[in-house]
Amino acid sequence: MLMPKRVKRRKQQKGRMGGLAHRGSDVSFGRYGLQATEGGWIKSRQIEAARIAITRHVKRQGKLWIRIFPDKPITVKQAETPKGKGSPEFWVAVVKPGRVLFELGGVPEELAREAMERGRHKLPLATRFIEREEA
């Protein structure tokens, strides 16, 4: 499971997810990418499930890049607790619309499209398949 090795503070505030992603919105490493079209949180388990689905479909050909990392702790309060903030339960990656989540290279386009389709079913956000623009 993805999570930071160590953090400065155990708990974080919720924050707000306004606007579009300017960083990480282009395919930089591979040839094909999976881009988020809406914002939200993606849990580390969902990232891992999508990674497994994509790598199994391409039968470990090519290379897969994960462009997001879950570095935000989410706390859950215990049942019947009137006050206070709960303990950290899981980690999420904050995703804005336009962010590239996964990149794939070294495989044919049809295989990459099918693999990304399988990975997109494991994610809670709407996504789209994109291709790198050659200069």
C-alpha cells in the first residue's frame, strides 16, 4: 500500500479542491495516459487496485508510471465519541480535474486503451484516455 514513510504532522485539515490541475496535466513519461476529468480523493487501495488491473492486462509489457501519491491522512472518529478528532485511518491523494493519474509506454495503443479502461473501473473519479502530443 502506498503511504509516506514519515510525516511532519499526524493529522491534516480537509482543505478545499477548487480549480483545475496545472501541474501534472500532460503526459510526460509514457505515450498514453489516464487523465481525471473531475476532482476528488483517491484512496491508496484504489490506486493499488488500478495499478494491478493495468499491469495484469498488459502482461507486464512496457512500463507503467503512477503520477499520484497518497500523502493526505484521513481520520475517522470512533463510534459514540462526542468530541475531538479521530485517529488516522487511511491515506488519500488529492486529485484536481486535468491531473494525469497513470501513464503507460512501450505497448500498442489498442492494448493501452483496454488496460486503462480496466484501471478506470477501479477509480472513484471520471477519467479519460489521452495520448502524448508529439512536438
